[in-house]
Amino acid sequence: MTVEGTIPALLTPFTEGGAAVDLDLLDEHVAWLADRGVRTISPLGTTGEGPSLSLVERKAVIERLARHPAGMRLLPGTGCTALPETIELSRFAVEQGAAGILVAPPWYYDATPAGTARYYGALIEALPADARVFLYHIPAQTGVPIEDATMRGLRDRYGPPVAGAKDSSGDLEHATRWIRDFPELAILPGSDALASDAVRVGAAGTITLLANIVPDELDAIRAGDAVEERQAFLTALRGLTQDYPRHAAMKHLLHVVSGLRRPAVRPPLDELSPGQVEELETRFDELRRNAHV
């Protein structure tokens, strides 16, 4: 299965206080996305609060999404600090039919490029031959970059199981270099602010947080429709979410645009205060009114 196009970095809805994953609301969100043309989703990453879920919870999310009637292609985040847990969760995702697995490097120790390569190598060797691994480059969160030499060495050694990478560096030059130097890989930038640039430089697709609520805007950019105006809207909207607890802001905006119940975040992430809710809604309404698209 091909991993490309507009891919939401799927939000994970929780019940009050973050007590449990709200699987029913997750189903509703995915159905809403499917109605808007989304065909691939990437759950359990940074936006999806994956590191805050237990292995049991992450398996439950993957299993539920694999059985969703929308028939979504899945690219779940399966990276854990402990290699055995990464292998266990990755195997499970592959068994559930995931199109690929998105694996961030282990973050606790100051891993060297050689150590990072051994980690990924051990994972790939423990998976079925038809598994497809996407490296997750997000050094701002992990503190461990995916070096060019690491990706090249893994691709040379293991071939097709190394299928691509999500580049969440926010650095267009970096993403452009990867697209140029690894044409056989699906490079998926992770910033909405770079959506139009990603299309211009030939990215296979994007995995972004705003695709949870405005996938049509990202699809229109890929289609070449009012690109500058739409990109300005996305950049402003991404900036707006960063003025508040981001996960809570995204979940509230999903509630606003879709009418779905507003889910909670899980501690240690913060919820919006009542004042923040009111301010966010006012600013979002103004942004949409002034958008020239």
C-alpha cells in the first residue's frame, strides 16, 4: 500500500481527565475525516500523545482503527524507548495490516548515530519481510536526529523494508535534501507551515496536525488551488494553536469545525481554561472570516 498525500497526525481522544482512550469518539473522528477524502492516518505520534499511552492502549487504538469501516491506511507510531516494546508493538501493527510503522529513535540516552542504526537494524530484523518502516526525524522532541548516513546505511543494508521518513525538523532545506538524495523513499514533511513547499519540492505527502481539522485545505494545496492564500491560512492557524496548550487547542478546534464531542488530553498536558476557550474561538472565527480562500 502506498503512503502519500494528506495524512493527519491523528489526535487521540481521552475521557475526562485523560483517564482512558475514547475509542468511540476516535471512530467518529476517523469517519469525519473519511468523508473529507482522507485515506491515510498516522495515529500515536507526537500529536496523538503516543508516548503517554501504555502498550495495551496503543494496541487497542491500532486494532480499532484497523477495523474501521472507512478502511484507512495506517501509519502508526510504534517507537518506544525500550527496544523490546518497539518490536512488540511494531509486530502487532504489521499483523493488523498497517501500511507502515513510524518509529522515532529512543530518546532517553544520548544515542550515537551508530547506536541509533543498531536500534533500527534490530527492529527491522525482528519484523516480517513485508513490513515497511518509516524513520521519524523529530529532534526537537527526541534530541536524537536521524542522520543522513544512518538512513543511507539502513537502506543499503535492508532495502525495501526501509520505506521512508517523516521529517518533523521544520527545516525545508533538510527535507529537500532528503527528497533529492533518497528518491526511492517516501519523504513526508511534518509541518503545515511547509505544506506548499513540500508539494513544490516533490514530497510524497505530509503528516500534519492541522490535517485533523482542515484536510481539504491541504488537499487543495496539493491540487494547486489558491496555494498562496491557503498556505497563509494554514501558517496563521498553526501559529494560533501554538499560543495555547497545543493539543487541547487542536481538540477544541476539532469540536468547533466538526461538531464532535470535545475530548480531553492526558496529563502532563494541560487543558484550556474557560478564558482560553473563549479567546481561541474568537480568534479562530476571525481567522476564518479573513481567509482569502
